[in-house]
Amino acid sequence: MAAALSRALKLPGKKGSELGEYDPLTQADSEDESEEDDLVLNYPRNGLGRDGCLGAGSSKLRGSRSGRLVGAGDEAQEDEEEEEEDEWRERLPSKSRQDRDDAKGTQYWSHRDSARDRGGEDRGGGPGPLGGSGLGVHGADAEEKRLRVKNAVRSAFFLVPLVCVASLVLLCAFLIPCQKGELEKRPQWERALGDAGGVTPPALALWDVDGDSVKDVFLGVTEWTNDTHPTLGNKVYSAVALSAVSGQVLWRKVMRESVMYIQCGLQYSTQPQPPVVLLIGKSVLTAVNGTTGRILWSVLLKNIESQAVLLPDLDGDSVPDLLIATLPADEALDLSLTLLSGRTGVKLGHPVPFNLTGQGKLIGPLLHETQQGAYYILFGLGNVEAISLRDIYTRATVKTPITQALRRKDPGWEGLKETNSSSFIHIYRGSERVEFLLPLVVGLGNNHNSLDTASNLNSSKSDWVLVYGSSKLSVLRQKDIRKEWTFNSAPIHSQPAPGHFNDDGILDLFIQHSANGIMKALVVDGADGHLLWSAEFVCPRLVLETSAISTSTGRSAFLFWASDPITAQKSVTKTTVSPGVAAAEPLIRKLFLLHPAHPTILLELSSTTDTAVTSAVSYQERQKDASYITVSSRPTPGSEPGARIVKSMSLRAAITKGQIVRLEEGNKPGGPVKPGGPVKPGVFEVNKFFRGLSFKQ
């Protein structure tokens, strides 16, 4: 029995499922049974015959057993058989696995113990240690598999929150500083172009012509030269296009005369094409390719007094046409309106003269579209008149209108004519001269010299802001030309800036006036004409338009130039300043930003000793930012003329470096804050609000 058990330990019997060892119990159990069981034990269970690897081993096995029964003392034979068995065991694992795969298909190698046990029971072996051992190993495998799954789930529940927390830390640690770094990389540049011409504002316009989605800068430039030229004298006039990103010159076009106006955006078709830029001088109007500066067409007109007005298509070529006002010097009251083809610049008919009664600066011309879709032109000298575009076209061409835009009439507006024979509609006529008339549209200012249809859509359908008598401000309703309200003020020296100061959805008006060295800024409610905000600054008269910019809060931010605000400590300056001192401009001028969310706080964005003469605002929709473009006169030492400086500044980047300036509560209508009133916002709260501010078109 012991010899049989010893042989069983060396012969290929059943392997353990985990450690790969032979199971001596299987061999021992088979030894105690009949010879048939011994044959069953040695019969290859992998489906191989005697010619296979397992078959050969079985024949030797039977032979060795017989030898041992006859002569158990033959030690040499046993040693030889053991060497053969060792060699057979080295070849068995890989071979037996392949054979078992052929016999059992897709059964796993790890479950072969249980399969062997069941096979033994089918051959007559009853349930015993063999079957119990197989089931125990299979149960251990299942239990271990469940433990592995359970541990994996526990690890996942631990690792997922850990990864989320680590990601949040990385966002806070890296992305926020990177955002600040991106703000500092916004377009910021400064360039000197030409010579300063005093405080006279040069021609300025914005339009994207290089395809980078940022509006580029167009500027009229005047330069002094020592060369003698028969027509130009010692001055050279040119129009320059600057890249809004870098400030580099894109192109320069030398002109015969000074450029008074630059307008952009005229399109010849609906397909993407380079925009057309109009360069308007005193006697010539030139259209150039906005990308290259190449001349497209040019037309001579004497005594041009206005910008070009974009009209609907009049001649049927699917391109918007233009209107220009001219005012001959020898006939001061005969204002003429000239129609031009937008495609070729050819005159449509002849100029239409109007004998206007009144005096003052030219108002308009402006295009207005009524609720019925009829078009009228508003213009005047001191007064404001309106005339149908249909009548202008008929008088200029002596033809019947051929386009649908000119065939429409508005009975309501036609009924406003005083007599049937008169072609004028009186928008405003009084003893006090009109100073400003502009559409009530947010963001409409001196940088909106554009000729695209989208920019002119809202402005041609809005109400109007009317400033007359130098100190009266009114809003005219376009439906019936009646005054909505009137606000009396000190003389208003700059064009009002419409913007949203409160939450009623109606545009409010930012105005300013200067006298005796004091500049006063006011915001008037657009709904009823009441004062919403006011502040006083130590500053002489500075004729520079305020810019109203739309923000992400739904209300507008206002940008204006001034000096230090007047506080209780500086109130003596207001009363004791002498006229001579008041006439002198302050040395340092500052750019302030006012947001209605914090009416008692101003953000100082920059300061300079230059004299800003005009400004414009360019939006970047992707970055939710805006660039503030200024053209300034910079004095130079000695008698040499000053330089003209063009500067671009990112507003969001400037806000991050801005300084907080607190106003007195008395500057706000309603007087000082009463005890128990709202607490003044802290520095952290103010900085958080302004740095989170973004701008939109």
C-alpha cells in the first residue's frame, strides 16, 4: 500500500486547482479499487489515444507496476522509471492543456478539478473524498472572485471622489492664475502717427479687414514735411489702417486733402468680400478696398458737409446706395442732397437743393424708417425737417421709383405736413437752435461710422435724443414726433451717450457740461427725465464724448474723462478758483468707469498728461472683452508740433489694475446716507464685482 502511494505521488494524477501539484489521494483511492479502476485512472481523460503523450506514459506505468509486484527489490529499474516519469511530467502541462481544450471546448482550466470529479462518479466512483475536494476548490474560487469584485468596488468608491477633489484643486491652483495671465496678454499697444492738430478730432472708424474677428482702426493722419509740393504744400494727408491686435500699419493711402470722415462696411453682395471703406474729404469721396487700400471708385463733390447716409437700393442693382449733403459757401442757406450709386459712385440724377430758414450747425442727414416701412431723411440748420426719400429720388432723377422701398407711404407722417404743397415735415422748429439730434440707440457714438445694414437697422427705427437751446434735453417719439419729456440743465457741451443705468429697460442719458473749471456729469432717466446720478470734477471744459458699453449684468458701463472728483475737502477749490486758473486745463486727465451697480464708486482705469480728442470702443465677442481706442495730442518740448498718439487698451485688463475712487454720498440724488442705511461696499466686494464684469455687443 505504501509503495502504491509512493508511486502515486510520482505518476501523473490529478492536479490541484491552485498550486499545480498532483493529488496523491486520487491515486491512492484508485489503488484500493479493482484493476478496472487502475485502468480508468491511467486512461487519458483528455481524449488522447495510446500514441499520444499521455498514452505512452500509461503503458509504462502499467509495466512498472507489474515489475514492482514481481520484484520489488529491483532498484535500478525503479530509478530508470522515475527518470522517465520526471521527463514526462515536464512535457505534460502544456500538452495536456491543449488536449483538454480540444476535448471540452470553452471550459476553463481552473474548473477541470470539478469536471474530473464528476467524471469519476460517472465511471462508478461514488461520492467520497475526490468529489468533496472538487466542490470545495470550486467554492473557494467563487468566494475569492466575489472578494475581488467587492474590493474593486470599494476602491472605486474611494478613488473617484479623490480624483474629483484633486481636479478641483488643480483648477483653482492653475486655471485662475492662467486666466489673469490671459487678461494681461490682451491687445495693448500705442503708436505715434502724424502731427497733432490741436484739439480737433481726426477721422476715426473701426472695422475688421484682416479677418481676425477684431475691429481694426482707420484714422485720418496729417504730417508736416519740408518738401515743397505744388498741390500739397508742406502737409501730407493720408488715411491709415492699423491692426487692432498689434497696432501695425496694414496700409496707407495718400490723399489730396484732409480726410474728414471714414466709414466702413459697405457690401457689394451677400457673399463674403473685402469691405468697402469710404474716405470723405471736403471735395472728393473715395471708395477703397478695406483689405488692401486699392481705389474702387471716386467722385468729385464740392463742399461736402456730412457723412454718407446708407440708403436702401434705389437703382435696382441689389447694392445699397448713398446720400451726401453739400453746402456751397456762396449760398449758405442752400443745402443740397446728392444721391450716389453704392456700387460705382455715379450720381443718381442731380443734387436736390433746399432753401432752409435758420442758422447753426448742420443736423443730419439721418435716415428714418417709419412703422409702415416708409423712408424719410431728417436734416436741417438749427431746425430739423424731414422729407420723403421718394420725393428726393423723384426730384433728382425725374423718374418713377422702380424699387419697392420707395413705393411705400406712411399716411401718418404725410399728415404732419403743414400744407399739401409743402414737402417738409417739421420735426423741430423754434427760436432755440438745435445742438444735437441723434437716434436713441445704446452704444451709438462717434465710432459707429459704419455702412452695413445691420448697424443701421435699429438706428433708423428709433426715437431721437434732442438737445436744443444748449441746455434743454428732450426725447422725441418717432411715431408722432412729440416730446416725451424735457430736462433743463446747464449748457451741454458734448453729445449725450444713451445707456441702461436702471432696470426699467428704457435707455437713460449720460450728459456733461463744464464751467468755471468744474465739470459736472449727470445721468438722466430716459423714462421721465428725472436725475438719476450726478458728480462734480475738477476739470475745465473737455469736449470728448462719453462711451456707454453694454455689460454682462444687463446694464451699461459709462467711460468718461475727467480729473479728480470734488469732495468735501476740495469744495473750497470750487468757490475760490479764478477764471484764469479755470481756463487752464489740468495737467493729469483720468479715464473713469462708472457702473450703476456701485453708483458711489468710480474705477480709475488710466491717467495721462495727453489730451484725448476722440475715442471709440471695439468689442471682442469671443473674449467677452472690449478695447478702448483713444486718439490724443501729446505735447513735445520746444516749438515743434505735438504728436498724434493712437492707443488701444483692453478694458478687462485695465479693470484688474484699476484704482477705486469713492464719491461722496451727496453726489447721488437723495443726499447722504441716513443712519441705519446700507453699508458701504468693501474693497474686496468691489474688486470681485468689477473683475467679474464682461462686455458684449
